[in-house]
Amino acid sequence: IDLRDKEDFEQEHIPGAVWADWEKLDNTIGHIIMTYNRAAEWIILYCDRGNISLLAARDLARQGYPVISLNGGYRRWKANNNIYN
């Protein structure tokens, strides 16, 4: 789940990602999971540098969701030649 600005998501994003407004994630996560993430074991969140997604992941984990934040965010993923780590 891409938590960056929607304009950034529309310009480019990690393949398979869906956009969500991080400020409304608590209210939309159930819909996102039912629509896009039914078979996945983990919810992967990312933002630009990894700070917002880490906070969001902690919040969702407290609610019982299996969630991780992409270390370093989109910028690090892009700098690593689009490799997950």
C-alpha cells in the first residue's frame, strides 16, 4: 500500500501497489484488504522515506494486522534498482 501523495503514486509506484490516504488508513484498511489483499499473508506499507509507513504499520499491528513497512520507503527501493529488501 503506497501512502505517498496521490500525485506521486499516479506518476509511478511499485508494481502491484494500491494507493491509500495514510490519514484515513484506519477507516479504509478493511476495504483495501477485502478488495486487493485477500490471499497475501502480509500487508506491506511504504511512503517516500519510510517514516509515515512505519508509524502506520505500528498502528495497524496494534490492531492485529500482519503488516510491515518497507525499510527506507520508495526512495530506497528506487535507489536499489527496484529490489525489495
